[in-house]
Amino acid sequence: MNVLFVLTSHDTLGDSGEKTGFWIEEFAAPYYTLADAGVNITLASPAGGQPPIDPKSELEDFQTQATRRFDKDSELQQKLASTSKLAELSADNFDAIFYPGGHGPMWDLTNNTASIKLIETFYQQGKPVSAVCHAPSVLLNTKNAQGEALFKGKKVTGFSNTEEAAVGLTEIVPFLLEDELESRGGQYSKGPDWSPYIVQDGLLITGQNPASSAAVAEALLAQLK
């Protein structure tokens, strides 16, 4: 089984002067969940090479078993430093696609034409599309065969408005993910802030926040078996 992980190449948090990128837990937990089950994982990003890590995700408060394993895993760190360029990859070579969050994807993956085309192709080919936390933003501009939002009428989740408010970034982010998923026809739902919550609707698997990362990967694994 081959799964494509797509990471952000964007490292600037709006006009805040702060850095962003991908959230380590949302990459590491799904990576190990799948890799330990024998899944072959390819890493990609819009720019290729080393994707930026959100510095906040390296703080002690956010460390988990998976992030500590990542910190000691020089092989995976090397793999991460040389991600493939997204535009050079084809859905034909993979069984599923997964997007880790962090705030970065809101800026560079939401409108990325290569990413949009990949997601639409995976979906048309009957292959799972999965994303966690801020990464469901990658779905916003995808369309189904009828030209409507790919997730219209489907159950979705993602980082909630109350969680965005809690991290103080409501005015910094380019949009509020919960609002956008709802306004484009998604059946958005959420669990309590910071608790694991995922929804699956056919091929679409989304998770609300960092705590949902491993659960998204487990649902993806079950779908692939």
C-alpha cells in the first residue's frame, strides 16, 4: 500500500511576524500509525525539499509519544528534508492521500492547482482523501464531476472557530476553516475543543485537531485494508 503525505511549504503566519508550517504531531502520529502497519509513505510539498515546521509544535507542551519518536528518528528526518515536488506526482501511483495540518496549508495548499487536481483525481479513482486540523482547507476549492464542491453534502470536520479563538489567531488566519467548510455545503460537525474527533463520509476522512491525528490515520488504514 502506498500513501502520499502532502505537507505545506508556507512558513509565515500572516502579518503577525511569527513563523508557521506543519504541526509535528499531525505528521508524526499518522506517519508512524501507517508505517508501523507496513504502509509505504511518500512525502511531498509544493516547493519540494524541507517543509517548514511550526516552531510552536516543538514546544514541550505539545510533545507526545509520536513527536518524541520523530525527534530521535534521523532516517525520517532525512526523508522529510527531501520531499518530492507535488506537481511532479501522479495519483495513479498511490492508494490514498493524507494532509497533516498546522496553519501553513491554509495559505499555500488551499489554492494549489497541483494539490486540487490530485485530490479530485484520487476521489474520482475511488481512493481515500484524508486531512487533519487546518489541512481540510485543502478541500475548499476541489470540485466533483458536477462542478460543485467535492465535499458538498458530506460530513466534514476541521479546526473549529472556538479552537482558533483559543490560540488567538482568529484575526490572523486568511479564513476560518469551520465557516468555509459550512458555507461551501459541507455538513460540518465538531467535538469538544482539543479532544479527538474525526468524521468519515465515504472516501473522505477528516479530523478536527492535533489530538485527532492518529485516529484519522487509523480510519485511513481501515479503509485501505
